Amino acid sequence: MKPQSLAFSSNASSALLDDDLKAALGHVKTGFIGKRLDAISLVPEWERIRQDAATLKNHVLDNLDHYLVAYEASVQRNGGQVHWASSSEELAAKVVDICREAGAKMVTKGKSMVGEEADVNGALEAAGIEPIETDLGEYIIQLAKEPPSHIIAPAVHKTKEQVADLFHEHHAQYGLTERLIDRTALVNEARTVLREKFRAADVGITGANFLIAETGQHVLVTNEGNGDLTSNLPRVQIVVVGIEKVVPTLEDASAMLRLLARSATGQHFSNYTSLMSGPRRDGDTDGPEAFHVVLVDNHRTDMLAGDLKEMLRCIRCGACMNHCPVYGAVGGHAYGWVYPGPMGSVVTPAMIGVENAKELPHACTLNGRCAEVCPMSIPLPKLLRRHRQTTFEEGLQSSGARYGLGLWASVAKRPRLYRLLTRIGVASLSRLGRRRGAFSRLPLAGAWTRARDLPAPQGQSTFMALYAKQRQGGQGSST
């Protein structure tokens, strides 16, 4: 998928001024975060499960070729076909070829971030084939002609009023002319339209959450059931999936499932968790006549062989972005490509080149919340720092940024000078902001104050001084 705009700074500046976006993103803070915390609090062995899952995925990545070949053989035993795509372009071409061979005019699609990498919808449309997104969030943004802004909640940036306007504009052709605003009514309206699309589709395309090497099955997790309908009703099923999604056994997939829904939506288990394998067999009441899996590399083996190997443990739950203060302020479109938030700031430069996404590794405060909540214990701040090092070494930062970083490094190498200057800075800002409480304008902080006030320090102690007092057993006075 071609980037919208990878100028994160300007994208973020625009996002900060979007009142509708601010209102929509408030649901991320009040929904996903609290529900996740409640869900994991009921699993006392949570940390052990995380550790076991990370160990398992490390083993799989160390033996990825073996498990992929085993999965391919299992799919073939089940009557399916496996295709290999080295790039996103090759994935799109293979999907179009399969659809053409099936004589497809309409294709229904479940949510697939790998499909977004390849802009499968664009490739199908160019071939004269109509793609219909069936996940509600994906359907909404397809009508809006926008990319997803979140990997599990693609339309999280939309308010219900905006959705109502979209449906009112596009559903009149189906005889649905009343502008509805109630959420339940909007969902039912979408179901009414999509029901006929499910029935008419020639091919169904989905992603997969996990691939089982031992059995040739894939696990598909949804909350709407659209993935099951997309898989079973059309004559031909296509699964597009990254090569890192394979696990050895059903038991291993079960362990991963204990982490996925709790981390993603705060559910103990998603509404629909389906195991599928191959085409319809004799005696089956439903299912496709033909079954295809397209295994996608798209720079994953480059990550496997380099410093970003740990990123391939990702199970695409979205917890990192749900807890990211940067994502929470600017949303997903500011990141400019398929994957937003902390994981996107690692993955995007790896997939499209760090020179094409040089701002993303710096779109982070390195506060570490993403690593704390990641169910697969991926050290996202460490990986972002690796990208930052690359942007510095290759001269990809602006001259101003390089000069500022060099100046900071020069001072940071002199601890006494660093502490003195920070004490002076904090004390000065505290005195200046004592009455107003915040700064609407401040030299060298224009990027912040253009969109929001900068809070004044509460007291004159620096972080280092407060931390030292706490280490010594004190409470760390803020005065």
C-alpha cells in the first residue's frame, strides 16, 4: 500500500487540531485500557503466560523454515493450495490471479492488515473486481475512502455522527433513506446491506491470526462473525497471512489465544474463534470448493535476520497503541501507512525503508508503556532506538535536529553541568508559570504550544533530584 503521507510532524499537527478526532479517540482511553486491565487481573499466571509465549515464538522464529514447510504440507494434505509471495506486489498479483481464475465479479473480505500492506482492494478494483469489506470498521472506512487508523478498530477515528452521514450518503441506493444515529440501528443497517453481499460473492478473502503447522488449520478471531461468512459462503476462499504467524500445534495456538483477546479488547475470548482447514469435504454442509493460502514475506525475513527479529513475535493485538500517549493524541492516520502507533513505528521503516519513514522512530516519548503491556514482551523502545540510531548514522534527520541532539549529548556527558542547567531550567519555568499554570508560547517548544499548552513545573525539584530522594527512602518533595 502506498503511504498517504509519511510527514508525521505535519500530520500530527493537523490531527491535534481536529476536534472530531479528539472526541473519537477518547473511547480508546476509556474503553480498551480499562477493559484490558480488568481482564488480566483475573489471570494470576498472566506474566508466566507472557514469558512462555515469547519463548515459544522465539523457538518458532529460530526454526521458521521448518514450520512453514510443515504447514504447507499439512494444507496440501487437507486439499488446499499454498502460494508464496516475497513482496506485497506479488501478494496482490497472486490474489488477482486466483480471483480471475474463479471468474469472480465480487469479493467479500475480512479484516487483514497483510491485505492492507499490498493494497489488495486497489489491485482488485484495477482488475475490474469489486471488493467489499465485511468487518464493520473496515466497511465504514471503505465508504469513506480512508485507510484504517487502528489495527483492530479500523474506524476508531470516526464519530457516530460521521458514520451516520456516510451511511445516509451511500445506502440510499438500497432503499435505506432515513438518517439513523443510534449505534444499534447503524449496525443493523450495515448488516442489511452486507447480507446480500455475502450471498453474491464469488471469492472470500480473510487474514489469519495463527497458522497450525501440525494440522494445516488456521485460526480466525473476530467479534462480528463476518470472517466465518466470508470463509464459508463463497465458492473460493483465500487466506493472506504473514509467514511469522505459524505455530507448531493447536495447544500452542490455544496459549496465544489466552493473550490475544485480553490484550486487544479486554475480552476473555472473542465472540468468534474459528478453526478452518481446506476446501469442503464430502459430507460437509458448507465451505468453499477451493482453498488457497498466500504466505507473505514482504521484508519479514530481513527483520528475521537483523536487529528487529523480536518484532516478529507481534500478534497484532493493538495494546501498544491503545496505551501510547502519542497515538492517543494524534490517532493512526498521522503515521501515514498501514501500521500506526509504536509497533508501526518499528514495522513501517522495516517494510518501506527507514529513509521513507524517517520521522516515525522519533514519534515516541520512549515512556515504555508499550513494552509493559505487550503480551509478547517485545522491547519496542529498544527497537525504536535502533531505528533512531540508523537515522542519525545515515544523516536522515534535519540539520537542526542533529545539531540539537549533538548539543544535548555534549551537555549530558558532563553530569554536573547537566544537573545545574536542568535545575536552573525547572526553577525558571516554575517561577514564570506559577500564576498561569501553563505556557501557551515558549521558545524552542513551538511544536508543542501550537496545538496545546505546556504545563508549568509543579515545584522546583528536577526529576533526578526527586528520584534520588526516593532511592534514599524519602518521598521526594515537589517544593
